[in-house]
Amino acid sequence: MTSIFLTGHPGVGKTTVVERVVYALMSRGLRVGGMITKEVREGGKRIGFEILDIESGVRGWLAHVKREDGPVIGRYRVNLRDLEDVGVRALIRSIEEADIIVCDEIGPMERTSSRFREVIVEVLASGKPFIATLHHRYSEDLVEEVRCASQFNIIKITYTNRDILPLHVTSLVLKEIRGS
């Protein structure tokens, strides 16, 4: 099956594109599982990132500026417990139960977890359609790691194409599912 990797600079709309694709696929009766990462702002300033399990709605903290333990990425500390209890668990469940697996994002915070990295390899080996966003600095390195995917597309999101990409990505996934 095809893996679709979306990349682009921060703030370009990677998560928004993924959320629209998830909605479009679910509205067609497909079971979409995995995780989405969203920034959390307080008083106009970003204070951290939240993880959302797409299927269950369970939320957790990926990273926070006031967290006192965990790996440091920039001004944030990563919450490995929530990353693994919410995000990794959602990905594992998706391998068994979902039609399509989503991971927003594969980036430096998520990669601090060895279990997360292992599960991404398991997702790629599952043969299920996989949609993931890649941190712009890691896209080339990650491509080398995902060569085990039988077929993959890398799509760069820009301010010019971000509004049409949800339809394009949804069409790619539906074509893949119908062709199998």
C-alpha cells in the first residue's frame, strides 16, 4: 500500500490538511486511526503540543514549556508517557483495526521515543495506507528510514497548494483502497 508523507515549514498547514483528509475519509465510512498533534496556545503564545487519538478522542500532552522532566526539544520538554500511552497506543491499535493509519507528526519530539520509532516501522510494514506529516528538517533523513515502504509519495505543502491538497490526498488514498 501507499504511504503519503506531507512535509512543509511550520505553520504552513500540515495538520489542517491531515484533519481535512481524515474527515473526508471518515465521511465515506472508512475507519481512520492514529494520532494528530496540535499546538496549544495560551495568551497568544504557544505553550506546548497536545496529542489526540483520532478514534477514541483521548488526549495527552506531547510537550509543554512548564514540564519539569523529559527530553528537551527547543524550549519544550517531551512527555514520553503521554506520547506512548496516547500516540503510540493509537498507532498500534490502528494497525489491527483501522482502514487507514495517520500520524501527525513524525518530528524531533516524537522521535525521542524509541517505541514511537519502532511502531512507525510496524505501521509501514502493515501494508495499510499510511498518511504522515514529516517535520521539514527531518524529511530527507526520514525518507531513508522509510525505504521499507513498498511505495510512497512525498508531498510538500505550500501556501499555494494547501487548499487543494486535502482533496488530492483523499483521492490518492481512495484510489489505493479501491485498487486493492
